[in-house]
Amino acid sequence: MGQAVLKLTDVAFQWHGRTRFGLSVPDFSVGSGETVLLLGESGSGKSTLLSLICGTVLPMSGHVQIAGTDIVTLSGGQRDKFRAEQIGVIFQQFNLLPFGTVADNILLPLRFAPARRKRVGDARAVATELCSALGLPDGVLNEKATSLSVGQQQRVAVARALIGQPPLIVADEPTSALDANSQASFLDLLFTQASEHGTSLVMVSHDPRLGDRFDRVVRLEDIAKMERSAA
């Protein structure tokens, strides 16, 4: 494994509600350019772990380092900016702007990330190249995102995550609604683009059949301890 792009150390977190939910991660890291499949059943804490990695929630204790920066030490505004600069996110439901064009959606992260935009250069030209590499039709940048097929929308979501070459991509169950052939095609495209850009990938899934495609498969229960108790 290369130098760690992501490293969690002694992380502890707890949601409060009718039932307290706690998650602790003593040690978890992802190397530069490494692809990791994180397996866990529904309710096992996968979404909580992704929130901790992305800095949308903070641990009660411990450290979350991304590209050498401990995001726990940053303010809310600093974390938002850092996330936009350093992390590409592929959501399970894609979360595309419903009234925006494909170009609007792909270029969206660059509006909040000056350094990431600087790495791109001609942003629209790079977006066009990404669309072509991902098998999207010519002229698609001007199309409304909602006019595309589900598979095409998924590729737009991948292009949005990749643009500007963030060192880390986090994908939340992006293949859950696809059949086996579509899953394989999607992963081929994602891995090819991640490899070309030297990007690390952490993908969360409940499907162990995807494991052969990744450098490493990690079961959430092996790196994290989950606790539930009545409030």
C-alpha cells in the first residue's frame, strides 16, 4: 500500500436519539491509488463511517486524516471547502441537479473548490473528455440531466466525482440498482478513470460478489465496533 490518502485513528462517534448508536474505528487507512470495497449489512454503520470520512459529522474523539490533513481540526467552513477540494463523492441516488444540464452537474464541485478548478484548466473541455471516456454521447453536456437514462445519469455522477482529480473518491452503493452486466461495465469505467488519475477509491456495498474487482476487501465488522443502547 502506498502513502495513506485516508487514515482513521482511534475514532469514536455516537448518534443520540431514542436508541444511541455508537461506532468506533481504531485504525483504518487507504493507500494512494488503492481501491477498497467496504462491506457491511444494512444498519451496520456504513453511512456513518462515510459521513465521518467526508467530514459531514465529527467524531467525539480520534483523527480523520485525508491527504495529510486532520479534518477534525478544521472549522465547519474549512471542512466544507476541504471536502470540495479533496473528495469526490458518488451518491447512491446520484444527487444530480434536477433542472441543471449535464455540464452544470459535472462542473458543480469546481464552483466551491478553487484549487481543484485550477488543476482542471479548461473545465468544459475536461468535462467533454470525461463524458467521452465514460461512454456518454457527443453533445451530452447541453442536455438536461433528468432527460438521461439511469445508466447515463450514473456516469455523469462519476464524471462529477472525478473532475479536478481529487485524491479520494467515496462511492455509496452506486451499483445497488444495476444488474450484473451493468455493474461490471460501470466498475470497468470507474476503475479505468480512477487509475488514470491516480485516485484512491473507497466504495461501500453489501454485495461481496464485487470483491474480486478491488485491491482490497474490508468488512466493516473487522475495522469498526458498533454499539446500540437505549437512550
